[in-house]
Amino acid sequence: MSVPLMMDPRETKLLREMLWHNVVREMLSTLCLETSQADASGKPRVLDGRLTVITFRGERIPIGAVRPLINFGVGNTSAEKQLSMMLQGTVFQIITPDGDVFTLPLHEIRGLHALSESIMQQLQAATESVESKETGAPFGFAAFTSLAQGLNNRPIPKAPDEPGE
């Protein structure tokens, strides 16, 4: 019999925020690959401004290219390398089709907006092609599994004793 994962509402809220950050990170990481392919082929696929990032202040930033601020492990000690890996993919540079550059941390991104459903389908297809090569997982599954893996070693608290026992 499995024991249910017990969390207070604050922990649930934090997990939901972490899931959202993971979803955004996965989508922006896919767009980083699209950026590199567009650079190599000279023709952007979904990166022509029809897909935008919406910030928490409500600003819409059209996406022409995406680059991670930290896209590789740095450091000499194992602690420095671990810290680098934890921070990797948490801040992105969004370059607009006009050439403006916005550097945004994940927590500043409220949403992604596409001018058509076909744009989101193209993004989903690009993500699935990357994920299926690595894991065989469906679209967005990496955002969930990274949270689940983090909870694997989480100690499950003992249920409170009933009064009178």
C-alpha cells in the first residue's frame, strides 16, 4: 500500500509554481534549439514574432530568438558544478524580431501567447521531437517528471495521532 504524499497548502502552491517554471523552461529550451536551427538554416520556423512571452507586468514580448543565459555547467568544485546545473535554464534572453533583447528569469514569465493554434502545434511538435529522441516521453512530460524525481527521496511525514490514542 502506498502512503499518500502529505503537503500543506504552501507546499502545494510551491509545487505548482515549480511545475509552471519547468513547463516554461522546457518550452524556452525548445525555442533555443529552434533558434540554433534557424541560425544554421537561415529561416526561422516559429520564431517570427507570432509567439510571444507575457511577463507578470503584462508586457508582451514577441519572440525572434531565445538563448539561455547559462547553458553549460561551470565551476571547478563539485558544489560549483552542482549549483551551475541547478541554475542552468532559469534565465533566458528573448530577442525580438526587431532586435530588442530582454533577459528574463522564469519567475517573471506569466505565459506564452501564440497568434494561432498552428504555432503552438509547431512548438509542441518541436518539443516532442527533442523529448522523444531522449526519453520517448510526450509533450510537457519532462516538466512533471523533474518534479516527481525531486520528490522521490522526500521523507513522508507520519500521520498525526488521533486524539485519545
